[in-house]
Amino acid sequence: MTRILPHPILTIALTLFWLILQQSASVGNLILGLAIGLSAGLATRSLGLDKPKMGKPWKAVELVFVVLADIVRSNAAVAWVILTHGNSPRVAGFLRVPLKLRDHTALAFLSIILTATPGTVWLEFDEEAGELLLHVLDLVDEEQWIDLITKRYERRLLEIFA
């Protein structure tokens, strides 16, 4: 079964996304969506990806709401920085964040979270040192940023992928 359907969740998700994009659940769209999902699953099999080990998958729902709230808050903060640029000095800068995360899937999720949040960009992760290099648009307090990333995101990701 795993030879034909190596990543069933990916296949199902891509099929559903295809149907949503087409706004039609016709037989033809279902067959095409399944073909796309199966092809993507077979293509990713050759990458040799490890299956993620999820310790507390229900914590992912909590993380989604935290990230959505932070994205909305960050959008407002970036808009404020742009609108009041001339009124107060802002310092963009680079920040090194020490991480306990080592799981590649969890690190990928953290990179998506940080890059999707306006005002931050994931630049690199040094596996040997366990440090993330991050660019921040409004770097006022480095410790506040480190606490935000480690306590709001990393802690939850460690619980999910334990």
C-alpha cells in the first residue's frame, strides 16, 4: 500500500485543494485531483523524507490560532512602522535565536511561521550551533523576540513533534 500511496495525507490534501480551486466536485475534477495528489505523493517518495513523529497533534490547532493572531498583530505593527516611518527611529536588524528544535519537520514549520509573519524573515539555521538567523524589520528588544520565538512557537512545536 505504501508503494502506491506513500503519503496518503498529502494525496488527500492536494485532491481537496484541487477541488476547492476548481469549485466543482465533478467526477472529472475528482479524478484529476487524485492524479495530481498521487503524482505528488510518488514524487516526494524519492526525496526520502522521514515520516514526522507527532507527540501531541491536537496542539497543532492551538498553534494555528496563535500564529493567525500573531500574523494579524504583525500586519498592524508593520503598517504602523510604514505609516509612521519618519516620526520615530526604527532599527531593522539581524538576530540569532538559540533553538532546542532539531526535528527537520518542526524546523520547516517554524520557518513557514516566521516567514509568513510580516516583519520577519528566516535566513538560515546553523545545525551545529542550534541557532536561527532571523531578520527583523523593527528590532527594538532582542530578548523579547527570542522569548516570542522560543516560548510561543518553539515550545509548541516541541510538544507537537515530541
